[in-house]
Amino acid sequence: MRKLLALALAAAMALSLAACGGSADSGDTTPADTGASDAADAAQDTGDAVPDAPAGGGTIGVCIYKFDDAFMTTYRNALQEILEGKGYSVTVQDGNNDQSKQNEQINTYITQGVDALIINPVMTSAADQIIATVKEAGIPTVLINREPTAEQMSAYDKLVYVGCDAAQSGTFQGELILDTPNKGDINGDGKVSYIMIQGDPENIDAQLRTEYSVKALTDAGVEVEELDSQRGDWDREKGQTICANDLAQYGDQIEVVFCNNDDMAIGALQSIQAAGRTVNEDIYLVGVDALDAALTEVANGNMTGTVLNDAVGQATAAVEEMEKLLGGATYASGSQSVYVDYVKVTPDNVADFQ
Ligand code: GAL
């Protein structure tokens, strides 16, 4: 709870919401109608500009792609706390990483007559079907964490996506390596040799973090060598196994371990330590999310850095957008994504997030 409040405070300070796509017309009831800065204004000003939402008292159905995901656990707890704190009646369902199961959960919520839905899709590729279902039922819906395309969302004007710009988190990971004394080139051979432990490759977060972390290095003129790139599905144990195998195969050649998220980085750290390697001395390690365990390791010097994936900021924004929808707001095509900023976390500022 203390952490949640602290993060909420940090989120309030660091929060910068920007509408994705500049097409700028969200209809007359939506305040987020003139591009990024107006969206930011709107996010801070949900009071008078927004039509009255039923103050608490509504019934909200939340679908999470799977409960057994470290980051989404923080996120769903924040969502539940914020919604209940506002007086909503909330049910949260575990999709168990099974899209057909989640489809049934959505249908059940619709039959029960919920006032709004907040959905973390299991498969981004299922977005068309989810959107068609909620549209037919006329339920205001906020999608979170797995971003559909603007075109897919344009099918329904009572639908908005809240998330982050995954490219930014990748860029920040690359910058964490560029900020090291040798810019990642520990052995001084003129190139940074890395392994990439990816999330679920169907997920845009995994795709963009993989691409942009390396791009930050090459854009800075740093030569890179990819020793291995494998999917770890956001999972700690898979991160540990992939890293252990790579350390056995490539040994000292590995200078940087990029992980698409912290849970896999924590797993990788176990393998790094088991192999007798020392982070920030003979190997670098970066993740994304700023999980509690990762913050501890950054503070201890066992991770080079991480990137705050602001669960509380996103949960706050998701509830704000949901309330706008409940108040009658509609969203025009091209302005249906709301982004919360990522924040780089290093030993210098880690205390601000703990
Ligand atoms: C990402 C997060 C991962 C995982 C994933 C699930 O944003 O960094 O840890 O939770 O979402 O879609």
C-alpha cells in the first residue's frame, strides 16, 4: 500500500499522457481531442471538462491475460484498489493465457450487464473479435497492456487503449548500456556482444523492446553482435534457463544481457551469479518493469538498470478513461491510444521508486 501510494505520487509527477496519432478529433464530449498536450491536460483535468460519470456504484468487469505474470499482478492490484476506492463493484478474471477462456469471460460480463469493461487481451490478434463483441453489446471498454492497431480500434468509438510506447522502453534499455563507462564493450574489442531474452513475440512490447534497445546502440555508432535471441515469454524460469545455456555456450563473449522484462532479468541474474560472473564488472544486465525485486537488485548493483513500466500510472489512466466513457465520451479514429511514460531507473534514482 505504501509502495502503491508512493508510486502513485511519482506517477502523478512523472505522468505524461499523450494521445497516439494526431488526428485530433475525439468527438464533442471527449476532452482528449486535440492531440498530445490536450490529452495530457485532459488526463489531469477529469473534473469539469468530462461529462459526469456515475460516481462509483457502477459494476466493472476486468479481464487479465493471466494472473501468473509478475508485472500484471502489480497492475491488476492497482486497478482493483483504485476502482474499489472510487466505490465501483469490481470483478477481476484470470484468462489463464487462453483467449477462448477470456472470450467466455467477456461474454459472461456482458450477460451480467456490467457498466464497463477493462480488458488486457490474451492475444493482440484477437482484438478484432473482442472489439466486435463489446461493440455489439454497447459496453464502454478500455483495453490495456496489449495494443491493437489504430485501425482495429476505430471500429468502436466507445473504446480506448491505455498503455505505454514500448519503443521508448527499448530505447531506455539501450541508453542504460550507453551510460556505462565502456558503453557496453567490456572486453574492448570494438563491439558490444549481447544476448536478447524476449517476451512473448506476439506482443508488441517484446517486438519493440527487442528492436529499440539495440537500435539505441547502433544509432549511437556502437557496433553490436547478437550472440543469441530467444523467447522467454516474460517468465523468470525461462529467463534463467536461456541465460544459463547462453553462458555455457558463449561464456565471456557475452557482455550484455538484454531482457524484455524484469522477471526474466531476475532469472538471468541467478544464472549469471551461478556462472561466477559479476554484473557491472564483467557483464551488464537490464530489464523493464521496475518490479520490487529488480529495484532491489539495481540498488545492490546486481542489475545495471531497469525501466519503470508504470503500473499505477497506467491503472490510474485506465480508470480515468473508463470514467470518461461512462460519462458519454466517444473517441474518434486515430486518437484512441493514451500513453504513460516509461522512466529509466539506475542506482542514482532507484530510491525514488522503492
Ligand atoms: C509488459 C511487461 C511484461 C508483461 C507483459 C504482459 O508490458 O513488461 O512484464 O507483463 O506486459 O503483456
